[in-house]
Amino acid sequence: MAADLIRFGVAMDADLLARFDDHLAKRGYATRSEALRDLVRAELAAAHVADGGQTAATLTVVYDHHVRELTEKLTEMQHELGEKVVSTLHVHLDHDHCLEVIVMKGAAAEIQRAADRILATKGVEHGKLVITALPDAHHHHHHHGHEHR
């Protein structure tokens, strides 16, 4: 990997660099290079999502399980999404509320539409979609030490 590294200079205002270094120290970065690589990866991932690329996402929803037929509606919506739904975690928060984390993958626009539909369902009190880029298969070359199924 070292042969693939390219060094380049970055010009930056001294105050901005000092603030950046403080931020990096708080986040635990050992080097500016690691931080810059992470920033570049995050920017490329955001562009991939914005361009409609393949994504992985979690949709976390909190809902009142006493709302008539809500649990069935949420389950039916997930079944309609088919293979886009990878897994679901269901947690009983208290007497009235449940939390579900729905793990999905697919095209960004499809995942966003599905999340919007679920979040707009009567009885869903709040939730949040966290979406990130899936690596392109032709750019993904390292070994994880486990098999993908």
C-alpha cells in the first residue's frame, strides 16, 4: 500500500489549521493525513449517495404500538420492500412505545422514498434515516476475514 501513497501540500490559513488540529486532537486522530483521508472518503460517499448510487442505511423509528394496526402496517411495508430490507431490530421501550431499526440497502432514492413513507405513517412519532454509500464492487479489494452471503 505504501507505494500507492502520494504526498501533496495543502495551503491553509493558520487559524483554520489550529482549529482543525484542536478538532483532530479531540477526535483522537494521530495525523492530519488520516483525518484528510476520512474527510475525502466522506465527501465521496455523500456524492455517491446524491448521485443515486447503491447505499446501506438504517432507519430508526419510535412508534406508539397502541395505534390500531400500526405494527401490521410497518411489517407490510417492510415486506413490500423485499430484499431492500436486510434486517430489523425491534425493542420494547416502555408500555406504549417500540423502537425499530430497519437495515436496508439499495439505490439511494428508493431507500429515501421508503423511509419517508414509513416515517409519515400515522403512529410513528419520530425517526431518522442514516444512509451511506456502498463501495463499488470494482473498487473494493481488501479482505474482511469473513464471507459475505
